[in-house]
Amino acid sequence: MPTRPKPATKSALFSPEGELLFLRISVEPKIVEEVLEALASLSFPVNPQLYHRPAQVVVEFPAYSTRLGEVRTALEHRGLKPDSLEVNRVLAAGVGS
């Protein structure tokens, strides 16, 4: 008896706002306040996790793909380097690493 193919299901990590992404910003400690101010200016709520490392602070938070441009713009308006933002899929992110 042949097996029936499983119906295609959309990942729970998608919404009308796109794919849920995991964003990571690595900066020097003296710049972390600028990052937090940029995140506070976004049109959606962000509850970032901060990880302190020697000479570096890592700020991590989830956001939908349609919001990525807004995040980049907010960081750039605060004078932050665009390459400080790392974007990963949620399942591949390795939270807190």
C-alpha cells in the first residue's frame, strides 16, 4: 500500500509580517546605549537580551523580516555600522552564543 504524502504546512515561524528572524548586534560597551536608543525608536516593541563579553556587548532580539529595513535605518541614523547587524533564521540562530 503506497504511503500518502504529508500535506505541506507553513512553518509557524511565518506570519503576515514575513519570516521571524533573529537579529544580533555586537558593539563596544560605550556604544550600547546608542543601540538601545535606536531600538526604542522602532515602530514595534523590542525586548532585547544583552550579553556582556570582554570589550563587547551583544544585543539580540527577534523581528519579522518586513521590519528589517526599519531596524537597519534606525541603527544607521544613530551612526552605527551596518555590518554590526547580523541576521539569522530563528531556528539557526544559536541564541546567546
